[in-house]
Amino acid sequence: MENEQSGSFESLNPDEPIFKEIKKQEWWKWFCEDPELYIDIRKANYINIYYYGGSLVKIEKYSKIKNKFITKIHKKYLGKNKKGYISLNLKELDKEGIEEIKKNIRNVYLKESKKEKKLKEKKIQGEMICKNSKYIDSEFEYKFEYKNDKFLRIDFIELSNGILSFVELKQIEDSRLRNDEKQNLELPEIIYQMDKYKNFISKYENEIIDYYKKIIQLKNDLGILKQKHSTDFKLNKTPKLIIANTYKELSKGKIERIRDIEDLLKENKIDYKIIPWHPDEKR
């Protein structure tokens, strides 16, 4: 995922040329209509297109002088065995080209996800977004001073039944979910993390509402959302936690772990939900 700490709530400008020009492009419809892709608009007025957690392309801006979109894609996703990024010529892109990039992401990014827990979590995140239209944004980042932290990153923004909520995603085996004598001698990180989100929401309540009204309107106008959402919503001041239970079989130790996690979350009044998730299944 791209780092998008740059920009404030106010820096998002729906009148930027990138948003005016992009909806005129034929290839833009292909991105919006692909059920395996999801698109996010960032505060600094650029666009990220994701394929199950892998960044298919970043569209940075529209250049009036060059009459083209400035883009960035990982070289490996174009089949090049090199590090770093390169521009993607969107005018020459077709549906077959998009499928080829997706194949390369599967062979590079998603193959690595089987080895690295962080990447596997991003794949779960991507599948959840593609399967559920209530998730209207992902990977929201903001510079936010909180104790020893200088910024925060939130996995999902959910809009359901007129309520906008910030949602954190964790896998059941994540050590940050439980007091563990070997790894977590003090309060687990998840409690601190959810408290940080709650403080952020409280501090920026009005700014968050105004910002997401602009995001929703933009995504509606550009055809990004699988279903259109209303800009008339209320903000949930309590962040949510979703835990993906990836256990295929339950042993005594795993049952105890789940019980301990739930006891901890209930004790700290965390709004949570545990959902079954088997990453090896075809979706």
C-alpha cells in the first residue's frame, strides 16, 4: 500500500483536473467495473487502484501540458525483474493488459503473502472490500501525535445504515491481540491501538465528517463505488475491530487463545467481531 500521510483533510480538492479528466477515459470504466479491483482517493488528490491488497497503479495527477496522467506502478507488476517503479501508459492499456498486471501481482505480491503475515492480512482486507460494498475506503493515514506515535493507519472505513465507522482488521494469530508472557508483558497493543483511534475520531470529528462527504461524493461521481452511498451520515465515535479467524482446526490451545482474546476485548469495552476466514479457499 502507498504511504499517504501527506495532505490534510482540507487538501482534498474535488475540482482538481485529475477528477475532471479521468471519468472521460475508456480505461477508467474498466477499472471501476472490475469486481477484483477497488479504488481509493487520497487526501493529496491522487488515486490508488488495488488488486487484493497489491497496488495495481497509482494515478498521481493529470498534466494539462502533457495531456496525460502521471502514473506509477511497480516494475515487477509489468513483468520486469527489477526493483523500483515505472510509469504506466494508460492510453495503451486494454483489458488484457490489466489482466496481465493482475497475474503478475498474483505471482509476486500475493505469493509472498503466504510467507508474510502482514501481506496475508492485506489480501484478506482486499477480499473483504471487493465482496462488500459497505467498505468505502481503506488504508486511511494521518499525521497524529499520540503518546509515542506520530501517525496512524486505519484499515477500513465502513458506511452502513447511515453510520460511518473506522474499522481495524487483525488475524486471530496476531500476537498483538493478547497478553502473552513471551511477547506482550504489558497491555496488548490492540488496546492501545483502538484507544488511539478513538482519540483521533474525537479530536477530528467535524473534519472527518466533512472529508468523507467529499470522498463519497467524488466516488459516486466517478463510478467507483459498487453502489452509491448517501452523504447524509453520522459518525461512529467508537472504532470497530474485526478479527479474521484463520484457524482451520481448533485445538485446546487455540480455543483458550480465542477465549482469552474475547475476555480482554470485553473487559476493555472494544467493539469487536470474530469472523471465520480460510485464506486457501477460492473466493
